[in-house]
Amino acid sequence: MPNAFWCLVEDDRNGSPKKVMAEVIGEASRLAPGRAEAVWLTDKASEAGLKQLAEWGAARVLLLEHAALAPYRSEVWVAAAAELAAKEAPKAIFAPVTSRQREFVARLAARLGVGLAADSVGFALEGDTLVATRPVYAGKLLSKVTWAKAPWVATLRPNVFRPAETQTGKTAPVERPAVATAAAQMKFVERREEVSTGLPELTEAETVISGGRGMKGPENYVILEELGRVIGAAVGASRAAVDAGWRPHRFQIGQTGRTISPKLYLGFGVSGAIQHLAGMRTSKVIVAVNKDPEAPIFKIADFGLVADLFEVVPELTKEFKKLLEK
Amino acid sequence: MKILVTIKQVPDTATQVKIAADGKSIDTTGVTWIVSPYDEFAVEEALRIKEKRGQGEVVAVSLGPDRVKEALRSCLAMGCDRAIHLNDPAWAAADTLATARALAAVVKQEGPQLVLCGRQAIDDDMGAVTAQLAELLGWPCAYWIMEEAIDADGKSVRAARQVEGGLEVFDLPLPAVLAAQKGLNEPRYPTLKGIMGAKKKEIRDVKAADLGAAPEPPQLSIVGLQALPPRPPGRIIQGDVPTAVKELVRALREDAKAI
């Protein structure tokens, strides 16, 4: 429908939308009640996935399903999405911040000749325009930006927006427009899976544990992983720990790593350098454990323990285990 | 092989940023400027490709006011052969798309086989120019690359991009655009010889008129900057470790409802 707020679906590459889509659809529905539409580019969508999108509140699902859409390549996706956008004339195009949406949405905005507000943390309708709020300068300032014309293209930081409540049994029409596939120049070679830690993905986790220089060495991260398994948290690291070679870069939280915004952040032996804060300061509750009472992280922490993390972590694991067994 | 590297000059992370009188930009007084870290990975990779192939040219390009010359000079000191400075007040309000348009015009004039960019600039963290440049050129693009290898005849590049849960490897025919992720390499420090040599290398000023069309008005504009709302004051939990941990768990559960 015209004036729709498109929500580009991020999926698990297995036919199901990721739960971050509840946040994207939730925010789109808040701004444009009844006009949030899920637009899903995939090689295979499951019936359960389509149902899920409707239950999160999508008024309609536009399913672009084609073998050429996997694995993701920006050149192929942009051609398909741009053609549909020309027909449908959406008012806004939203997507969650993920590695591929970061690229895809930027490229789509260029194809459509419109502005992009990446990594937004807030939106407000002001008259007939949308104003987005986004962190800039290592999260030290917030920038408010607006578009010269529609569609307003934006990516949304995960874990910031209130997720839509599941409306069990709600349905939505699913339309399957013809997919305009551009000939791909890029050829897929292989996918190399990371060794799974069995813990949630850093940017998606509701609870994140981070270990800094105070961890003293790579061998000590096992205690954080054990705590992570108890409370279902992802385990990340500060730049100091990554640069020391203790953890691979994919675990780095901060300006030159991942940006996270969990409900709960627990930092152990993390000093709180500006570049680390840039990646985690929008966390809702921040806990810091550090031996140094002067560590800058205490300035933004909601709860602080000036103590030895090697005493605190096992104790905390034990207490959480007790609590969660209740 | 000719390689073009796009860079951006940004305030050093540790520098204090203050909002300027216009409420939309930062007060640049006393700001320490650096080349955005991801762009240094791009410069380093370009230099390594040239060194490995034993020939070629690496051209650094940046858009911004006069101060940007300093950033370009440090790329020349690292080993880039020459630099292009898109230096015109007409670009003062350039958004990512206007920047990508200017860069695309330079690419068309220069005709490189490869464009390397940083994943995102660490001032506005938009991370869009690389993809938009690829779109305007109609070139294939790989984001967040952790490895790359150009084939012997210089016709294609194999790039591994970082995605959630792993790496995805693609062959891209050249010319192509790649966005460097941290982990791609360890950027070199300029040598004294490099710094001295950089002074003699060319930095060509380019005005909007030199690229043909006048810049289009920005599609995204800054309405205003504001300071972060202060976080409520935190609480240091006192006591011996077992007592403090018990209290922390209780507070997280009952007061903060975070677990």
C-alpha cells in the first residue's frame, strides 16, 4: 500500500525471521499504525516465519522469494527491492543493523536517490517529516537528522526499540511479487562457519558479558563463558584484550568492533576507554567489576563492585545459578 | 594495477567534542584529527597489493576542508603515490550520497581497477559511502572484508566478508569495491623516509566544477546535535565479595529487573 513503512526482514538463512524484527515492526507500527509491512528477500521462507511476521503486526508481507537471493549479494538484492519500491512507493524503509543490511540499505538508498540514517536509536514524526536520532562521535553526542524526501531509509540499532507484542492468531496477506533478478557479478565460493561458542550472538544478546585487560590472559575467558551459559549471555571483549590476541576480533565490543545495546551489560576488568564505551553505552543496565576504583567505567555503571574479578565471577555464577534454579 | 583508496579525516576518539554555536556541527577548536582507523586498514591493504604485485599505483582520495591535506599527507607517508583532495565549500553539507557521487566522478576520471574503503568513518558512523559508491559505479561490492587475494592476471579478487556466524567468500570481477574491516591487516607506521618523501608527493585539489555537475543538495540533513542525557548516578556496592555479589544479584533481579 502507498505510504507503508517497510520492514526489511533479517532472517536466520533458514526461513525464519530473527527476533530483532519484532523491534523493527514494533517501531514501524508505532509510527504508522496499520501500515507496517514486512518485505522479505530470501531463497526460502517458512510458513511459520510468515505467520510470525503477521503476529508481530505486519499488515502485509511482501515476499520476494528466489534462489538467486541467497547468499546475499547487494547487487542482486538492490535490483529486486528497488523495482518493488518503485511500484509500491513506501513512505519509509526500515531494517535492523546487521552486517548485510548495513550494506544493502545504503546501496538501496543510493539507487532510490534518498537519504539514509544508519544505526538509529530513536524516531519522531514532526509534521510530515521523520526525524531520526543517532549516536555520533563515539557515542559522545546524539545527532538528529531528517530526509529531503521519502522513502525515509533507516537502519535500527538492535535491542533499543520496544519489540512488538506477539498477537497470537493474527494473520496478514502474503503477496509474492515477481522478482527482478539482476545477473550477479559476484560468485559465491564458500562459507566458513565460526567455531560456535554455544552462546548467543553478541549484537543480538539481551545480556552481554565483557572481559577486558583485567582478564590477564586468553585462558581465563572460560570463567566468563561459564557465567554466560548460566544466564544465557554472549561473551565479548575490550579492544585491549583483542589487540593482545586473547580473543578474535569478532568478539570486540567498541568503536572498531561491535556496537551492542543489551538489557544488561556486565564488564569484568574493563577499564572503560572511550572507544569501548562507544560500543556499549546505550546498554540499559551496566555493571562494572574492576579492582581500580578510578576506572572510567564506574562513571557510567549503574552498579559497581571494586573487587577482584577472579573472586567475583565464580561467586556470581553460583548466585545466578541458585536464583535461576528457583 | 591502479588502486584508489578513500579516506576520511575524523576527530581522534579520545578528543573532547563540543557542539558549535550553530547547534549542528562540532566546535573544531583544539580537536586532534586522525585518519579514520578503518581507512588505515584500506590504505595498508592497497599498499600490500601493490608491493605483492611489484607494480601499480595507490591513490588516496578524501573530501573535506583544507585540514584534510594533513590526513592525505599521512597516507602519502605510509606509501600512497599521490592524493586527490575534493576541496570545495560546495561540499560542506555533503551527506553520504553526495560524497559517494563526488567519489564516483573521481573514480570515473581515474579508472582504477580496485577501490578500497574503510568499513565506516568513526565520526558519524554511517558506513554507507562504500556501498553507495559501488551502486553509482555499478560495481560489485563486498563489505567488512577480513581477507582478500587478487588473482594473478588481475581480473578478479577473492574476498572474505565477515557476517554473523562466520565468513562468506566471494569472487568479484574487477573493477570492484571493498570495505575493510578490522582484522584485515595491521597498518604500518610511516617511516621517517616516508614522511620526508610525502612532502614531495602530489596532492591535487579538485573543485566541484572539475567533476562536471554541481553537487546536488543533501538528501539527509542534520537538524541538530545534542549531548547525551546523563545516566542516573550509579551505586558502588560495598562489602566483602560474597555479600556484595548477593546484593548485586538481588538488585539486578528486584530493582533493575535486568535478569
